[in-house]
Amino acid sequence: MVVDRGTEDILHRRFFALPSFLNRGDLLVHNQTRVIHARLFARKPTGGKVEILLLRQQDPGPAVQAKTWEALVGGKGVRPGLTLTLLDGRDGSPIDARAEVIEQGERAVRVLTFDQPVLPLAEGIGVTPLPPYIHEELPDDERYQTVYARKPGSAAAPTAGLHFTAELLHDLREKGVRSEFVTLHVGLDTFQPVREERIEEHQMHSEYCVIRPEVAREVNQTRLKGRRVVAVGTTSVRVLETAALEARTGDGPTGSCPCQTVGAFEGETDLFIYPGYDFRIVDALVTNFHLPRSTLLMLVAAFTGKDLIERAYAEAIDRGYRFYSLGDAMLIL
């Protein structure tokens, strides 16, 4: 689906027609995060089984070396001080690896410290997590990765990027549409429903993101030339808009500049975008069709306008579009 905010027209096209809606000099910004085997299994000293879903690392430094992670832990009596024995996710056999619960958060959230770096361990014994509405295991884990996934650390895929193929990226380059890459490691909080009656009271958990200096320069040059910055997915939107907010409040020349620019950024973002937000950087958006009451849908409504997005979603339902993570795409211009 193609939604034009200026004319309020709604068109229906195949995704491989994307280059016809973009112009030479436009810049696509993709999230290059990679989904890890974040679903682990363990056993308590009593023999009871526990399921662990890694959310984000707690150690500073490279993710591949991190031993301490925040996780969702399913099982009774999982309290600080408990030591868990890890199991091989393929056959359930115990392995020589352990994790200790060191902190208890809200509901099922725990902080675990492992006796070895987690990511290399998880690649051997873990399982790729899938959204709860997908009830069958994917025959190939790469189907839940973008073709440009490079930086491991996500509990879920940045699903707007799943529509891109190597051939489509080549066609876009041939037309003069460039691609740059940022990173935001997706946590499950992105998909949690907003339960508060006043949406501004919803608390987003922070997620780690990076925009490198050379990417920030490309974004700024694109805007200075009057070309469009096209975010691929809501996660890319949040990285770009976080970097813009940080640039405007910083101490250096970029921070003191009233123009709408981004600077290099690495750190945590808890930016929650909902209707009324003033977009600073993003000119167009590629996204999927999202769950009701989700922060993702609120971001899209903020970008598109409530009345137009409601009309677009009603038309999508009438025409049988597929929703959610492995569903169809929407281009908002």
C-alpha cells in the first residue's frame, strides 16, 4: 500500500515497485540489527524447567563478550541467588554452562549473569524467538532476518526490512537511491500494548541504538540537498529522531544549531512517538501493518495523521492485506 500524505491518495502496488516512488538522491535508512537465538532453556536445582528470553545486555562493551543480560524468565520461584543449568535447545540435555539470577524486576523480568559470553553460547544452544501469533517453527532461521542483518543483539526482527531483497537493493542503487544503515536492537517492549488510558503515561523501556558519524553526515547532506530521508521501519525512525533530539540539546556546534540535523549517537533510547510529535528528520516511511494499541501503530499514526491512517487500515482490511511481522508493507510519502 502507498499512502500519500499530501494528496491523501491510497494506491495498491507490489513491493518491487518501490523504486518508482523514490527519486534519485533519496536516502533509505535501514536497521541492520540481527536477531539472536534469544530463547534459551534451563533447569533449576530442583529439576524444574525454566525458559529464558534474552532482552538486552547489561555489560558495557561488545555484545559478543557480554555475560550479564536482562531477560524474561518463565518459571516459578526464580529469585536472586538461584543458579540455573543451561540446556541444549535441540534435545533438552544439560550442558556445562550456568546462569545466576542477580536481580528481580517487574513481573517476569530478571537480570542474569552467565559463566561465559552469552551470544556465542546462544548460537549453539538457543532458538530464534518468533512472535506469539506464529505457531510453527520457520524451516530456515534466515527467513526472520533482513538480507542486511549484521549486528547481533535483537530479540525480534525489524520486520519492515524483511521485504527487501538483494535484487531490489540493486535496482534502487541503479536508480540513484542510496542506502545507509543504523542499529537498534529490538526488545519485546516495542510490541507491548499501551495499557494506560493516557498514552503519554506509557513508559517505553530503553533500547540500544547507534548511528555512526558518516551515516549522520549522509542524512544531513540529503536534507540539505532537498532530498528525502526514507526510514525503513519504526526502529529506524526512532534512531534518527533520537539522534536529532540529542543534536539539538548537545553542547557542540550541532547542538546549538536551530536547523534539523542529526549527529553521531550511541546509547539507549526510550523515545516514545505518538500523535502530536514533531518529526525532525524522517520524510517518508516503509512499515508493516501493526497491532492495535501498540506503540508502533501510534508512531505511524503520528507520522500519517489519525484520520488518514484509519482510512488506510480500513482499506487494508477490506482488501485482505496481511498484518503484523510477516505481513504486507506500507509506504507512507
